[in-house]
Amino acid sequence: MRAAVVREFNEDLSIETVPDPACPDNGVVLEVAACGVCRSDHHGWIGEHPRVKNGSILGHEYCGTVVEAGKMAKYSVGDRLIAPFILSCGSCPACHTGVSNTCANQIVPGFTDPGAYAEFVAVPFDHNLVQLPEDMTPGLAAGLGCRVTTAWHALTDRAAVKAGEWVAVHGTGGIGLSTLLLAKALGAQVVVVDIVPEKLESALKLGADAAVNAADGNVADAIIEITEGGANVSIEALGIEATTNASIECLATLGRHVQVGMPVGHTAHMNINMNAVYMKNLAVFGTRGMPAWKYPSLLNLVERGLVDLTPLVAREVGLSDASAELRAMNGPTPPGTAVITNFQG
């Protein structure tokens, strides 16, 4: 099969012919229809993710059609499926208590196993997968695999956002835009933060109630003024110190900070304003992924037309274009995200 392989960090992915994946007994092999290019992939591409090595195949936001099914598989050849990026075992205490996104035995294609920057991907633990809605395009479905599911879990589980609350979103990439659209669908008021005017303008057109350019001054003070006292919930969507502190400091008393951006590599350890946490009695949550059982609530929201997620996908690209998309993440990026839909290009 054709795949984009990591050979050197910060260098173009190598387009190679590699062996087709073996089918796991408890899973399936998918012919990949689409795979998102995610900032988490960028962390691996630049060498900051410990699981990504020479020979790794990135890609954890994918959907496709079953071309082979294992003897214990839940699904059959021909099924069109979408996948959460965390594949949980289904047997451990975390899985049995509904928090399968924290499964100790989890598999993450693109990191622990070969991913979907390829024509085919092996998916063990296929009980995590769900049927692709008939009217959902593969490009959009791939975008649900990480950014949208993570945002949905952050808002509904970790932060428990209520209608009428103010939600601050720090960073308007894929996670940030997903958070904006879903928070508005939940009835929240949303203020977005970025340093790219084009992205702030795009967010306002998509329903943001206010926007703050972080290059113009103190972000926390601006949000406190806009919200007349501070945000109730703040979502950090970049994983860096400056935005993490702005997220904490912009909150009202008893506010909830959710760390969605991945702190890894040089950002794994930060200097955090714990005095703000202490003085304002804040709650600080970490979150990663979404339990697979929550897919129906998210898909139902989309199918009923209560949220339009199509603006998330700005462009569909070929497999050989993935390197350029990853390299662009070294600096400010334009609105929307890229999805690989052509695996011959």
C-alpha cells in the first residue's frame, strides 16, 4: 500500500510502498477514505512525541470501509466506519466505568501503531468504531475523529457547560473552532482568542460573540471586561504556557479551566499561575479524547442540524501534501483544517 512515512523529524514525509496491514482478530482493516491532518501529528513530526520514531505512519483522524474483518470482529466487510483516536480495550476498570478514553491498554493508530496516512489501516478493538452516517462525507467524518470528539467531551463532561455561560476559547485551530461551534449549539456565549486576524474574523462569522487578538495586550483583562467579570469556562486549545495562563486568569470565581491543548516536549512543564487557581477557587481539568459511547450524542446533534461542522474542513488534499500541511503548523495557520482524501496524490 501507499503510505507517508516519518524518516527524519521536520523533513518531508517519505511516500513509500509498504506492506498492507495484517488484520487483527478483534478488529478490522479499513480502506481509508479520509484522514485529518492534526496538530497532534505535528508534535510527532517535529520529534516531540515519544511514540513517533523513524518508520512511523501518522494519522489518527480517519474513516473508511472495512475490507477485512477478524474472527472476533463486530463489523463486516463493506461497513463504513468512523473511529475515535483512542481505541480502548473494553475490559479494564476504566472501560467498565465509562471512562474508556483513559484505558490503560489503549491503542492509538498514528502513535502506538501505524496510522492512516496510508491507503489501509488496521483497527483492533473495533467495538470502539461506529457506523458512518449515510449523509456525512468522509472528509467531514475524519474531522470528527479527534478535534470534534475531544471538544465535545471537554464541554459536556469535564466542564459541564450550561446554556447562557461564557466560554473562552484560546486558539482557533481545529479544536478551537470545534469548541466554538459546539459551545454555541449548547447555548453558551463564546469569546475566542488568537493572534491571526483572519482566524478571528472567521470565528466571528461562525457565531463567536466576541474576539480578542492576543497580540494587542492582556488577554485575561480583555475577556474579563467582555464577560463582565470573567468566563465561566475556559478551553485552552494550544498546549503552551502563555495561553494556559491566559485561560486560567480570564476565569470568574469558581470558573473551570480545561486543558485540551497537548503539553508535550518543551511545553510539558510550565510555570502556571496557581495563585489565580487558589484565590478564585478554580477547577482545573485535563482531558484527552472521548469515550466511544458518547458518539451517538454527538452524531445526533449533527444529524438533527443543530450544529454545522462543515466549516472545520477548509481543504481536501493528497497524501503527498501532508508534509506541507504539517510544516505550516510551525507558524500561524489560516482558518480551518486539512483532510487527506486522495491517497494516490
